[in-house]
Amino acid sequence: MSNQFLALSEVLYAYILNNSLREPEVLRRLREETEATNPHAIMSISPVQGQFMMLLLKLISAVKTLEVGVFTGYSSLCTALTLPDHGRIYACDVSEEWTSVARRYWAEAGVADKVTLKLAPAVETLDALLAEGHAGTFDFAFIDADKSNYDAYYERALKLVRKGGLLVFDNMLWYGKVADESVTDADTVALRALNAKLHQDERVFASLIGVGDGMNLAIKLGD
Ligand code: CA
């Protein structure tokens, strides 16, 4: 049996889309608008990742979630569409411009009341949530923002999620650069260090998988 991931050709990726994707129309329009108008559209998660996240949210019956890195809102809209009516997302970003697109789509999809947008450096927002007594109350956290701060987000998100809660980190294979020791820029070094930390961290059970640009999933084990 091969121990390698299947290289995903265009044909095979199209097969996945055609045989698995159930992308609601509002998500499709958000994705297409972002691809057509935003030069940083690659920062958005893929629809396959979005659907996988929706499955994970259903699996753990998530109600209260955290998102670090909103961009134009694809992942938060996936989340909002999946959470129950009383669900709540605390969404962190620093860009008024990009999150204005997200807010427009949350409103259009009728889920805006589920999202609390915090426009500030996320470390400040997470520290404030901890100070306000939110520790141990989140079911899920999605981290997809500036890579050099991932560990700072991890430590805070780990306190904010409940036992059995799930942390998901995006871009953890970083276009393959984490495996190339000759690449030593700050972002790559930070992601490489966090993968190594999660591998050994007894506070979580983690799984690094080759979906999209790599996702590292970690379940919080203790209180
Ligand atoms: Ca990403």
C-alpha cells in the first residue's frame, strides 16, 4: 500500500467537485465574486475544504465557533450556514475592505445575526474573550490568518475551546515549503514549528492532512 497522497490532477479535482460538492448558491456566488474581483482570492479556502469544514461542524454539533482570518467570508459563511439558529461565530480580521464583502453575504444568506465581527488584531480579540470569561466555551476554532502568529492564536484558541473541541489550521503544508529545510522565511518557519509542536503536544490529538494546502486538525483532550 502506498504511503503517499494521491497527486490531485485537474481531472481528479473536477471529479471531486462533480461527485461530492454541495455548494449552496450563495456560497458559489461569494466564491465567484472573490475570484473575479480580489487579487488575493487564493487566500480563500477551496469549496472542497469548506464542505469538509461543514462536515466537521456537524460531526461535533458545533454551536459556538471562532474564526481567525475572515477575508471575504467563504469559511465563515460555510460555518454560519451549518450552525443551528442559536449558533454564534466570533470572527476576527483586520480588514474593513475584505470583511465588507463577507458582511454583505452574511446578510444576503440571512445569517448575519450569528456572526460577531471583531475588527482588531486577533491576539487582542482572543485575549479579550479570555478576560471576558469565554474560556472553555467554544466548540470549534478555524485559524487562517497571518502565519507568523499561528502559535499565538493556537495557545489562545486552545484555552477558548472546550474539551473535545476542534481546532483547524489552514495552509499547514504551505505549498510544500514546510518540508524544504532550505526555506527559512518567517512564515514557513512558524508553520513548520507549529506542525512539530502539534505532533508532540499532549494537550491535543492532531492530524495533519493533505487537503487543499494542508490542514492540521487538533482535538483538545483536557479541560
Ligand atoms: Ca488559507
